Amino acid sequence: MLIMTFCATALLIHLVSLGWIYRRKTRTRKATHPAQTARPAVSILRPFCGIENNLEATLRSTFLLDWPVYEVVFCVEDADDPAIPLVRRLMAEHPDVASSLLVGNSRVSVNPKLNNLVKGWEAARYPWIVLADSNVLAPKDYLAQLFARWEPDTGMVCSPPVGSAPAGFAAEVEAAWLNSFQARWQMLADEIGFGFAQGKTMLFHRGLIDRAGGFARLADEVAEDAASTKIVREAGLSVRLVDIPFPQPLGRRTWQGIWRRQLRWARLRRVSFPLFFLPEILVGGAFPFAAAIAGSVAGLWSPAAVLAYGALWYGCELLVIRAFCWPLGRDTPLALVLRDLALPVLWVSAWFGNGFVWRGHSMAVQQHLSPRNAYRLRHAIDRTKAKARAFRSAWH
């Protein structure tokens, strides 16, 4: 009886979560905040580092947005970065869009992305700011979709990544991980009022960050998205997600790369949001199917019932994948099964170990900004402000 109850409850939660997010495909929202209709000027900060899969397509998409006034501020650490010629070429090809390239690095926190963004934050000319990773593919209505979710009690709008254009089975598995698992549960959290940020795309107003203590506050956590979420919640506001997450072209992936990324994100969730991380062990199909097989062995139901259980579980997930136009092929069912088998192993691994490597930088998930680094960050921001004023003067 206990096994039957567990299997039924797990299936019900699974189906409800899929059905709940399916509504986002057809929902029409009414404007409830002036920013949704005023279409204010926006500064888009795009940090980059090296050549990535589909980098030209993702960066080019930033110049093709349907928005009246915006600027693109590219940020890079190294003056010899191999992607700089590409960025300069894209800027030259789109002179109608205000853009700039800022080179340099302020080593003021444990987060290399944040160090890279300091200069861009201070150079941004507009109070509405979007932080967008270099591997995000922006549709033409990118900014319109972000502002469509800005409501009176909103402090930030963001988007989780959804994998697109996978090349090879490893990339299919990562797409299954990103899309109908991570994006699905993050959208469900948004639906029930517990939205949290993910650093691929984040829109906020500079005033919120300034009132919270300035850009230095984003270094309170190893991950700037976790720090941003806490700033928004401290202000009594909400983090919201776009209705349809923006794509991230995957290209070819390696098994080692997939595991390292998922382990890094799991360890960051464990430290930043431990109460939400704890139940992740029960999410996915591994335990329900283990229980279903055990019930079959014990004679509680037939093997055919187990197959029907699996067909309903994954069949409904495949329908949602199709509805959202996420990658769907003959290998997708196997990718979903492999993902679910890996989830318990990932959860256990996240509790053992603290370090990870991100873009060649050794980091630890429990590192926080020391008082000395906080002073260095504030000092670096002051220096960058002076440079930004000179940059604006030269621009005009």
C-alpha cells in the first residue's frame, strides 16, 4: 500500500507540474505596470570570454531587437581574447545600435563574471539594465518579453536557459536536463510565487541595487543570481520569469562538461537555497520507477502496469516538450531516462565537495566576499565610475 501511494503521488506531482507550465504557452497577460507599455531605454550588458558554440549567432541577435532605444555593452577581461575581432565586426555591421566594448578586469570577488561586469555596470547609460550571458540567443521581442512580466511588485525578471540545436546524444541529454527538468521546475516555482533568478538573463532597475548597497552586493554570494534573488526578496519584491524561456544553442557537448556544469549548479543551489535543494532528491523518475518495479516484483501489479506507468510519465513530458518547441527527436525518450537516473547521483555528489572550476577559475561554493574584498570592490567601482564618465563624454 505504501509503495502504491508513493508511485501515485509522484505521478500526480509530475503531471500537475507539466500541466501547470503548459498554460504559459497560451496565456495572454494584461499590462499592469507603466514599464510594460512605455518601452524605456535599456542597457544590455553582455560579458564574454573566448569562442563558444554559436557565439556569432547569439551576439548578433542582440543587435536585431525590436525596441526603440537600447545600447549593448560588451565586457571582456583580456585584451587578447580571441572573440574580440568578432565583437568588433558585429559592432561595425550594426552602426544603428549604440554599442561599446570595454576591456579590463577588476579582481574584487571570487566570481569572474562579476569582476568582468563591474566596468559595464558603471558605463551603462540607462537605469534599466539587462545582464545577458554570451550564449543566450535573443529573439526580436527579447526585451518585450522581459518587460511583459514586470508587475508592480516585481524586482527582477529573468529567464532560465533552454537548450536548443543539440548536436549529438550528449547534447540531447543536456537539453533534457535544461528544458523539461530545470526550466520546468523553475517555471513552476514562478507560478506559485517562489521565483528565483538564473544568471543567463536578468532585468532589473539600477535603483533597486543602489538602494540595497550598490553593485558590491552582488558579490555577497558566489553566484550573482543567488545574491540578486536575496536582494529582491529583502526588498519585499518578487523575481519573475518570462513566460517562454530564451534558447541557448548547445552544439556539441561532452559528458564531462555536462556533469561539471550540473554539479556546479547543484552545489550552488545547496549553499544558497538549502531548503529548496533538499527535496530535489525526490524529483525525477528514478525513485518512482524503482518503487514501481519493486511493486511488480512483490506481485502488487503486473509488468504491463509498470510499462503503462512509464508511458504515461514520459509521454506527458514529451507532449510538453513538443508544445514548447524544445528539441524532440528519436533519442529524446532515452535522454530523459538517463537524466532521471543521474539525478540522485548528482544530488548526493552535491553534498560531498565544495570546489569547482568555471572557465579556468578555481572556485568554492562557500566563498563569500570578505570585508577586504568589499572595500576593493567599492574602490574599483569608484575608479570605474570616473572612467565611465570619461567614456560618456567621449561618446557624446
